Amino acid sequence: MNQERKPRGKPTEDRKLLRPAPYADTAFLDTDAWRALRIMGEFVDGFDALARLGQAVSIFGSARALPDDPVCQAAEELAGKLARRGITVITGGGPGVMAAANKGAAEAGGVSVGLGIELPHEQDVNQWVNLKLIFRYFFVRKTMFVKYAQGFVIFPGGFGTFDELFESLTLVQTGKIDHFPIILWGREYWQPLLDWLDDQVADDGMIARADVGLLRCTDDNDEIVRWIEQSFVDADDAQQEGEAAPEGEEAAEAARERGKQRTRQPD
């Protein structure tokens, strides 16, 4: 700022910036403009911390499940199997199924990521996390689950688990992500949902019947590992095909997105 622009009788901006006490009303901290900067900062922190993870799978499930619940035991076993293959395990960092998955990954010597969220009753991640991030905003955290994983395994859970399940389905259905397996663990728990989607939702024309096939359901952890490893192979093949495409990699990527997008009408 030159002398003509700086009002006489007022301190410089540097002096105001360096004052130990706020120079002005701090109400700006609660404005949307300031929140936008915080949101951008959360994205930057997440990208910076997770960019080097390599192959990873996000595991979801109930925070209310107890450690001796068979669901938690299965999640711990699966996470260990993945970690021993060099696959990072990502969870929401909470208790229940999340803690079980983090424990399995950590005890197998793998990377055990916990993406926590500020909640009134859940302020920190579980003890088995060895890479921790805490988010203020759900939508930033959810982006990290999808961006840095190449598949979801969904154990029995409640609304938060359903949220992650249906968001991932929407992203696959609309072609935003592909070669992204969405696997439901626990046939007894999930089969009624699959039946409802197939019988009610598809019959009423709200989704294409083929969309139900975006979900896989099993009780077999070894089958889950095979599906995930095959999805990695398929993704690598698609990437190499895109890089070699005569129309260019970006055009090939756009074509794949169009090709993966599902019809809005029933088959």
C-alpha cells in the first residue's frame, strides 16, 4: 500500500497482523468465508497425509458392536489378511467394527488409518490407528474414504454405514468411480436389503435391475480378498489401456465414465 492509499493516523497492516490480541471483532471466525478456508485446509491436510497410501480398502460397520461380536472378529480377521498383502486398511477410526479392523491391520504390521470426525460422543480415534486424521466436516472425510480406497467392505451397521454404502453405490452407478468393489459382509444381515432393492425398488423402476449387481454379498473373508485383488488387476489393465488409447488418455477416461454410467430407466 502506498502513502496515498494508507489512511493517515492508522497503523499499518503488518502492525495489526502482529498484535498479540485481536485487533478487530473475531466474529469473522464463524463466517462462511472463513469456513471455506477451513474446509480447503482439511482437504489439503487429507490429500497430503494419504496421497502415498498405495492400495487401500475402506472398512465400515457399527460403532456399537462389542469386541466379542462375531462381526468384529470377522472384521479383524479380514483386515489382517489385507494388511499381510500390503493393502492399507481405512476406517472411521471409531469403536466397534472400526476398532476391530484397525486392530487386525495394526497387529499384522500394516498401515491402519483412522479418519475421525468431531462428534459430541466420539472425539478421538481408537488405539489401533497408526495414521490418524480428525475432520470437522463429514463431506471432506467422506471424500477421503473414496479417493484413497479402491474398494469398500461394509459390515453390519446403522445410518452411518448405510450412508457410506449408498454414496459409493451412487458414485459407481453414475460412472464417477469404477473397478471399485462394494462388498457386503454378512448374508443374514444384508439379504433383506438386497431382496427389497430387487423386488421393490427395481420392480417399481426406481433403479435398473442390473444396479443390484453392483453389490456383492458374502460371509467368506477369503472370497473378499480375491475380489479385491482382482479389482486391482482390472484397474491396472484399464489404466494401461487408457494410456495406450490413440485418442489420448483423457478422452479414453471420459469414454470410460460414459460407458460405466448406468441408465436411469429399468432394463
